[in-house]
Amino acid sequence: MHFADNTAPPQPCGIGVFSCSTTIATLNSATKRLLGGLIRILAALLAVGILALLYVKSESGDLRRQAQVGTYLRQLREIDAGWSRDLASARSDPFAAEARPRPGGQRLQAVLDALQMETAALQDPTLDMGFASLRQSFAQKQGMLEQFAQQAETLRTSLRAFLSQLGDIRHAAGDAPALRPRVGDLDGRLVSLNGEILRLYVQPAPALRDSVRSTASALQQQAEGLPETLRAPVAALAGSVEPLLEREAALGQLAQEIDRLPAGPRVVSMTDAYDRAFQAIADEKEQYRVYLAFYSAALLVFLGYVLSQLGRSYVKLNQANEALRASNENLEQRVTERTRELSEALKHLKESELLLVQTEKMSSLGQMVAGIAHEINTPLAYVKSSLSTLQQRLPAMQGVVLECLRLIQMLERGDAPDDALTAQFNRVTALVAEFHAAEGAAELQTVNTDALHGIEQISEIILNLKNFSRLDRSKVSRFDLNEGLESTLVIARNLVKHKTVKRDLGQIPLIECSPSQVNQVFLNLITNAAQATRDDQSGVIAVRSSVAPNGYVRVDISDNGHGIPDSVLPKIFDPFFTTKDVGQGTGLGLSIAYKIVQEHAGRIEVRSKVGQGTTFSVLLPVKAAQPQALAA
């Protein structure tokens, strides 16, 4: 009994230990399941958070802001172009109403303020610095334009007063017949001074200023031998020439300083900077889209693994399938949305490319229009001066004709007294002698010849411009490349007028092409050659045409400029590649030319040596292979 009493107690103790161990194990298992559930929940939340972050990061950039910035920059270019046009036309006519260059005013300030807000929102230090320089350039140009407007109006007022004083002296000398024998060739010098002053106002030139000073000096010397009534006015007129020339020279210097201001190039530079900034944002979004795609794929794989592990129960499997179906539907929707966004982005990129090409075309057009305007202004001044002189001579001619008619009528009637007939004959004789002494007929012949010459020059320029433009760019027709080269050289006359242009145009057949596009290729190549050579007669541009083998026509455009380095030569036809300073070129000219030649089933070649020059060769087929493929 004692033994039983001693061994019985351990049995209940063993049962208690087992129960405690079971409870602890149960608690540990529940804790592990709880911790596992929490970890899975946190992992799921983390995965969803990463997915949401990638989704937000891959959203498309603010296209509205990019379009708005482009609109502001285009408005700045329009304001700068308007300034250039006003500056070019401010001195076209001294007798026209006041034409002050438009300084931009509130519109410029509003555009700059709006562009500054958009720039600040991008938080790019480079853009902030560039915008500060842009605003400073426009402010400086605006101030100088206001100064130019004041000086231009002062010059116009002085010129009108000078011409009015000159006209009064001529009338005073012409209205006093007794003074004519003493004034000599005063009227001729006054007419010459009048024409030279008008030509100097329209087209300033150092040689013309020297001629004006020489004529004024001759008038100053002649004034000493004139009657008292003409001596002082003529001396005062000659003395006012030098101040007038000083004002004209100061205004020309100011116009050159305005032209050298970098407002326009700064706009182009800022456009490139904004494009780079927006492109960097787009690249970052595209990178996050790639991350999102890989991460979504990884999540789908992991989800499939989880669903396979939870597939023990039909209900759970069915629920998992429903969740997978819903996930697939969402994924298809997201893929559709991404596809639509990518399509819109691609469309926007194409529109941007068209906009950049159009910008290059407008830049070339601006240079061409400036040169044509310069070429037309000179003959137009001849025509205007000639018509003004003719208008001044018409009253004297009409007087002679009327007196002659009266004499003829008196002779026809036959009843006029001899005294009246003699008096009328003497009057006609005196008027004819006076007109002959003033060399009126010779002067009228001269001004008429000058006017016809000016009109012929203007007609030639307009005809070449019409032949050059050929507005239907997509139309294919048979075209003479020699004619296109001649028209292009006339259009680019302002660029090559200080250089030596050598033509060697051979007998070549007509080719099937788009004349306007081919002319654009020639203009780009001649412009590059002009920019690569020195601006004097030592700069040589050679244009040759010849028949090439295999049904091709060859056009070579050569220059003796600085040449192209071997490291740069393979890149010259790449879009946006340029060796010019920032703001002086878009890098699209040669790229567009290459594309046009390629679309015509031709090819363009280049040979260059540094320090010796460059030759571009364009080979075009006589018969177009696929005319319908030519781009508009």
C-alpha cells in the first residue's frame, strides 16, 4: 500500500504536462497562423502599393502644359517676327504716315508671365536660367525698338523738312526768270541731291553718303556766287545735309544692333530646352511603364502560384477563378487604356515632327522673303523717284502744249490780229526755249528709262519667285533642273551677292519630279554653301549640271568654305544634328533635303575636305519610279 501511495501521484502530473504542452503548441500554432496572416496581408498591401506607385509613375505627362508652352513660344516668335517686319518697313517711304515698330506691350508681358509660371512648375534650373535670359533679351529688344521708333520719326521729320526746303529753293529759282542765267546748273544739283537723299533713305550705303556729301559741298561752293535771295537758303540747305546723314547713320547702327539681339535665337533655344524637358518626362514615364509591365507579370505569376496552393477546395478554387477572371478583365482594360495612350503619344510625336519641319520651312521662307524684299526695294526706289520727277515736270509740259494749241487755233481761224499772233508766237517760242534750256526732254527720257528698268527688275524677281514656289508640292511634272537652279539663285541673290557664283549648266533632259520640293533642296544646299564661305569675292559657289549614267541627272553645288570634318560628315543628314551655334539652326535642313531626294528615288552625296570646301551632289532619275509616293 505504501508503494502504491508513492507511485500514484506521478500519473496526474504527466497528464497535466501533456495538456500544458498541447495548449502551448495550440497557442504557438495560432500565433504563427496569425503572424503568417499578418505577414501575407502586409505583403499583399506592399505589392498593391508598389503596383499603384508604378501605375501613377507611368501615367502620361501633362500634354496640355506642353501644348500651352508651345503656344506661348509660338506667340513669342510671332511677336519677334512682327518686330522684324516693322523694323524692315519703318524706312520704306519717308512720305508715308507714321509707321512705328510695335513694341509688343501688354501682350508680350502676358505671354512672358504665363510662360514663367509654366517654367516654374517644371522645377528645372536650366529652364529657369534660360527663361531669365529670354525675358532679358525681349526687354532689351523692346526698349531698343522704342528708341528706334523715336529716332526713325525724328529722321523722317528732318527728311521731309529737308525735301520741302529743297523744293522751295527750286521753285524760287524757277519762278524768277531774271535769275536763271546766274543760277547755272543749280537746279540739276538740287534734283541730284533730292534723288540721292531718297535713295539713301531707302537703301543706305557708304558710297551714296559720300555722293550726298559731295553734292552738298558743291552746293555750298555754288551758293557764294548766287544772288542774295538764293545764297542763304542754298547755304542753309547744304549745311543741313551733314546732320541729316548723322541721324541716318545712327539709325542704321541702331537697326543693326537690334538685328544682332538674340531674342529670336533665345526663343528657339528655349523651345529646344522645353522639348528636352518634356522628352525627359516622357522617357521617365515610358521607363515606369516597362517596370509596371514586368511587375504586373510577376504579380500574375505569384497569383497563379497562390491560387494553385489554395485549390484544395472547389469553392475556394471557384472564388479564385472568379478573382482571376476579374483581374484579367481589369488587366485587359488597363492594356486597352495603355494602348490608347501610346497611340495618342505617337500621334503627338508625329504632330511635333510636322511642327518642327514646318518651323524649318518657315525659317527658310523668312530668309527668302527678307532677301526678296531687299531686292525689290532698290528698283522700287528708282521707279518712285522717277515718277516724282515726272510729276514735277508735267506742269511745264502742259503749259507749252496749251500755248501751242492757242497759237494753232489762232492760225486756223485766220482772224487774229498780227500783234496778238506775234505775241502768242513769242510766248510759245519763249516757253519752248525755256523747256529746251532746262533739258526737260532729256531728263524725262532719263527718268522714264530708270522707271522701266526698275519695273523690269521687279518683274524678273516676281517671275522667278513664281517659278520657284510651285505651290502644288505633291504634283509631279516634267521640270528643267537648270531653270530651277537659276530661279533658286535669283531667290537667294541676297545671300550670294557678295560672293563669286560660277555656273556650268549643261544640256540635260527634263525630269519627272515635284518642282517645288526639288527647288527646296537646291535652296537648302545653296544657303549652306553661302554660310560656309567668306562674305566677299573670295568666297566661291559653283553650280554645275550634267547627265549621269543609268538615266540620272546630276547637280553639283560646291563651295570653297571651311569644309566638314571627317568625324562630323556621317552625321550631317541626321535630324536635329547641326554644328551651328544654339539658335542659329534646327538641324533639319539637310535631313529634309535627304528625305526629298530619297522620295524621288534619287540619292545625295557629299565630299568635303577641311579648309578646302565641300561638294554636294544630287542625282535624280529622269523618269520618276513612284510619283504617287512623293510627300506633300
